[in-house]
Amino acid sequence: MSKRSNEPFLWLLFSAGGVVSALLMPIHLLLFALAFPLGWLDGPGYEKLLVLLRHPMTRVYLLVLCSLPLFHWAHRFRFTLYDGLQIKHLSEFINVFCYGGATVGTVVAACLLWSI
């Protein structure tokens, strides 16, 4: 009986994180790092953002926006260590470090979002 691999699930998280990073992050950066601070667009007030942030779907969206790029990073960094530094013999430690770090980051993001 062969052991089932979790590699397809990890590749799924990698590709989903890449899509989120490529499509959604630039919009947020454009709005909150350039357009609102430089006065190109009128920014929403603190109260409006707080009301929006307290909506459960917004929290889920922001959790996805935070967590999937972390798993994208974890997968990319794992293979960078494997292929670039040739330290595949430490695969168990590298997996725990990379995916554990992404999981911890996701839990921290979830705790912060749900504590607001």
C-alpha cells in the first residue's frame, strides 16, 4: 500500500497564493499606499473602514489575502532551499519550517482579524 502524498494540495495552495498575490495585492497597494495618501482618490474614513472590517465576509477576504501568499512563499522557499542550496536531506525540517511558518502566520492573521 503506497503512502498518499500531500504534494497536490501544497501545489494548490502555491498556485492560489500566486493568483492572490498577482491579482489582489497590487490593487490594495495602489489604493492604500498611493491613491489615498497622495490624494488621488478620497479615502474612506476610519469609521467606514472599521464598519467594513467588522463584516464577516471582509474578514474572510482579508484572511485569504494574508494566508494564501504565505503558503505561496512557503512552497517557493522550500524548493529554493532544496534546489538552490542542495539541502534536500533536511526535508523534514524544511517542511516544518516553511509550512509551519505559513500556518502560524495564518493563525496570527485570523486572531488579529477576529479580535477587531
